[in-house]
Amino acid sequence: MLENRNVENCYYDTFDNMNLGNLTLFCKLIKLYARGDEEAQDLGGIWAEMLPTNKEKALFVAQLLCDGGINKYGLSCAGLTENLLKDIFNSIGLATAKEVDEHLANMDKEEAELKE
């Protein structure tokens, strides 16, 4: 897969350069691959253009696909999210699990008070 990449024809240098629409299309391509869609199985075709020119980032995707990570382990974003966000979690404005629990407890308390 990596050898078939023509870095001059790659659409992206890195995932950081993808806008939301392109990132969504890239994720859909991974989903099609995981489902076994014939067109998405051609690792030299569309993948050769969709992988970033940054070799380390392209290698990450290649290993995920070629090592059977998606199909073999049934990976989903839900299973990956915690570890992927761990380093940047506090800087992107997401609530922590504790904050969510506190908010839900407050909502339950308010709802109980309204019923009284």
C-alpha cells in the first residue's frame, strides 16, 4: 500500500490539512473497507491517493487496515476515542466523566424537586 502511493498525487500532506467534509469521506472509506466493499479493498487505487504524504501517518492507516485491525478486532471509533483523546482531552473543552456525572446528578435532583 505504501509503495503504491504516489506522493505527488496524494490529496493531503497530513490529516491536519483535511477539512471536515474530507475527513468524513476518509472515515466512510475506512468503513467501506471494514465492510468489505470491493472498491475500498483496492489498496493501490483510492487508498494510494487518500493516504497522506506524511509517511508516519500513512503507515498508521496502512497498519490498521493491512494488519486486520478493523476486521480482526472489530474496532470502532467508540473503542478508540478514550485513548486517542487522552493527551488533548482537557484542552479541547470536553467535559470529564466526573463532570458529566455531576451534571446528570444535578438534573436528576432538579427533576425530583419539580415532582415534589
